[in-house]
Amino acid sequence: MGKKKHVLVMQVNICGERRIDDRKKSAEIEIASYLAGKEKENPVEKKKAIQKRYAFCEIIENIKKANISFFVIQRKKKTQEKKDIFAEIIITKGALKEFKMRTTLLESQYHPYEKYIYIYAVERPAAYDTTDGIVIVSEQICVKSKFKKQFVPVEKKVEEWLRKSVFFSDTEGFPSLNPKAMLVIILLDCLLEKEVFEESDKLFIENNRDLLDDLEIRQLLKNELFSYTDELVQNIKNADYNAALKRYISYAKY
């Protein structure tokens, strides 16, 4: 008999992606680390921050003073943690740390996504208490991941398209998303995060029904929802919102 040969076995993950179980373990460690840090915060400073509320326009003015480009996704949204978000402000990518250092605004201690982690090097958004509700300031547009308690950035093509869909609203007095972009945001929010179509969502969709046949919108949705997109659009056109949600949850083809 010849000498025994030892064969080195290596697990290779395509495109450098970690295995699913590794990603779950990493997420659990990051969540535990984040929550441990929150528990060590000074209770006096926490109380001070809780009591401070701003007008929405103050948040906008602070961003302008920092000379940072931005646009507003303004619509009231209930999260699964039952903490209402009044608006989301998306700023230039990489500018959030600079903004937080330059502003005198105190962050809210009741972050709507306190127990979530942001993966793929996404900077955790800042949250501010206003008289209208929580305002989120983020440097990337994110959607809820299929994995528990995680947010991931939207696909690069979707992000770039959304940022190009900004226009200055004379009525509001700040940059906002056009109706096509808002439709994409609402559909992704309702399916991936809220898991419900609120009446305000349905009203917006009904008022913009013609956009459901827009091929550009369908292609963008396929970057996030894959082959489920066509079935989703059909259910929405039929105003069957319950079916749209149930079919997405049970959908396995993509």
C-alpha cells in the first residue's frame, strides 16, 4: 500500500459571500453588541435627549447648514415596533458621520429600528424626535432583509434611479421623490417591512394606477422582488392587497 494522501477540502462561496449560517451568527453578534452598548449609556443624557423635540423644518435647516445634499421621503409610516415615522431624509452617501458631528441636534433615544442591524457596511441611520413624529436621517435607501432584524441597501441600480428621481417641491419647499419613485418605495415598504397596505398606501396607489403598467417600474421592482413582480402588479391592479401580501410571504419561485 502507498502512502496516505491528505486532501485539503475548502468550501468556496460564490462572489465571496459568506454562508447563510455564518451571516446569521454575525447578525446575532452585532445585535448583542449594539444592545449592550445602549445599556451602558448615561441615563441623565438619555433623559435629556428624550425630552428634546424639534420642528421638522429644524432638521431640514441643519442639513442645509452642513451643505449636504438631500431629499425627503415624507409620509407617515407605522413600524412593526409601533413607533411612527413622520419622514425619512436621505442624504449624500458617506455624509452621515459628518452631519452628526457638525449638528447640535440630539438624537432620539427611541430609535424605531433600535433592535435592527444594518449590513453591507451601511451606516446606522440617525433618528430625531419632532413635533410630528420620528424623523430618520439616512445616507442609503434600505429595505428589510429576509433575515430576522436586518436592513440591507436596495440594489445599486434601484438606488441610483431613485436618487435621479428627485425634484424640488414648491409646495413643500424641499427636494422630494416623483410619483414613479414613490410608488416603488411604497410597494417595497408594504411588502418587505410593514407587511400591510395602509389606507394611505392604497390611496396613493389608486391615484397612480397608470404607473403600474410602466415597464421601467416593473424592471426596477424585479431587482428586489424577482419573478414575483408580475404577480404582485396584477394583484395590485385588481386591488387585491391581501393576496399580494399572502402570495409574497409564501412565494418560493424566486
